[in-house]
Amino acid sequence: MIEFIAEDRCIGCKKCFDVCPGDVFDVAEGRKTPVIAREQDCESCRQCAINCPAGAIYVTLLSTRLTDLDRQAVVAAGKLTAYADWLGWKDGVPPPGDRSGAMYRYEEALREKRGHRNPPDPADRVRRQLYEARDRNYI
């Protein structure tokens, strides 16, 4: 579950809002930091945390929010970027050849999940057939 956004570290890029599959964030008018609006929808996928170029988001794998979490201790211990560092991400950018991030086209898959898919490449016959079968409700 998403625990917090370190507002002093957030640069206001809103990338967390763009990549979140659970639509947890809202962008408030006149506010730099996105708002955690629907924390119960957080899937703990950590896409927001690893894509954050400022390393300002802390997500745990717990299904409920921690009540006694010391935010300053988390920041001081370097836990905000620990998972992204472990994966090899730097400033919201995956390492070369990483299939869990940009190379896997996560944002395209997310757009497709939300119903805004890109048209298939006509040269890709199998993909085109799958899209047609899905559109006709065969699969």
C-alpha cells in the first residue's frame, strides 16, 4: 500500500499519476504534489515509486497502511529509493534492456487497460488477428 509522498522531494512531474494502474492519485489544481485520493485501490505494484525521478514515493507490500510509520526515519534510511535502486533504476529510468519498465512498454499496456490502446501494427499478423478476435468477443 502507498504510505506517503515526500512533498519536499517531489518535483511535480506527475509521472506517478500517469503510470498508476489503480488510479490512486489525483492532480489538484495549483498543487505541485499529487494527492493520494484512493489508497484502497493501491495494488502495491510500486510502479509509481520506481518511475518517480525524484524518489519521493514510499510503498509497502502490506495491505493496510502503517499507523506508526516514522516518515523522517524512512527518508533518512534511504528507503524511498531502495526498491528502485535494487532493480537498477536511476531517477525513474530503467536500466538498459529492463523488461519490467520502459522496454516492456508498461505505459502502453496501461493505456490499453484503460481503453486507450494504440492501433496494432499492420505488419504484425498474429497481433492483428488477436485484436480482431478480441474486438469480436471471440476471446
